[in-house]
Amino acid sequence: MNRIYHISNKQNENIPPPKKLDFKCKKDATINSLFEVEHFLCHMDQLFNYIKLYHILK
């Protein structure tokens, strides 16, 4: 009892072709995100100081 569903060619023609990757844009986005991570990790000690100060003042 296998049922075979037929997809018409009209539906297949409406599928857009895959987009090409823009490596320059991807590279810039990757560099920016790495800078954000580095900034966060370098300022982790300030975060701990703020948390300690919050607990003291609480």
C-alpha cells in the first residue's frame, strides 16, 4: 500500500535557485563577532568586580 505523490513541474519551477555565498560579507561578520567575544572575555574581571560590588551594596 505505498502511495506515490506526484509533484507537478509547476511547483518545481517556483523554487528559487540557491544563493551564492558572499565570502567578503561572511568574513567581515566573523571578524566582528570575534572582536565582540574578545572584548567580552578581556573585560570579564570588570564584570566580576561589578557583581562583587552589587553584593556588597545589596
